[in-house]
Amino acid sequence: MDRLFGALADATRRDIVQRVMGSEASVSTLARSYAMSFAAVQKHVAVLERAGLVSKERRGREQIVRGDIGTIRAAVRLLDVYEELWRGRIGRIDDLLALPPEGDVR
């Protein structure tokens, strides 16, 4: 998960993931969408691939990138666990705040 969230910390990589979740794209096609070199986009794709967010397949001279929905779902499950944990903690804080102060004789 550290690699996954590290990869998603960059706006360009988040945009690449969003693009390839909808439909696969070549690295060349992706590179045309950004004001950076082809090599820089390749490096971003490599980070995403190491995190399991995308996979690459060579087709002739092109490298085709596609998103991995399974990895996204795993991240969502983890975030759901954290959300449940924090909602429980917030609920307990609300309960504590609703208690009358100690020594209060109402």
C-alpha cells in the first residue's frame, strides 16, 4: 500500500491512472497529453506499474498501458477500514461530550 499511495501522491500519475482506467493507451499517446518528455512519462508509468496500478503490454513497437481495477479496489477496502475506525472514534467522542461533567448534580 505504501507504493500505491506514494504513486498516487503525484498529480500526473493520478491523471494517467484515470485515463487508462477508462481505456488502454500507449505510452506515446499518454506522453502527448503532458508538457514533459516521453522519458518522463515512461518513468511515471513505471512507478504506477511497480505499485500495481497499471500493467504494460508490448504490441509491436508500442507499449500499451491499462489500469488495474483490482489494485484500486484493494485501496478502497483499506480506506473503508480507516473510515469505519475513525467514525467509531468520532462517535465515542460525541458520546463523551454528551455526558454531564463530573460532579454535576442535575
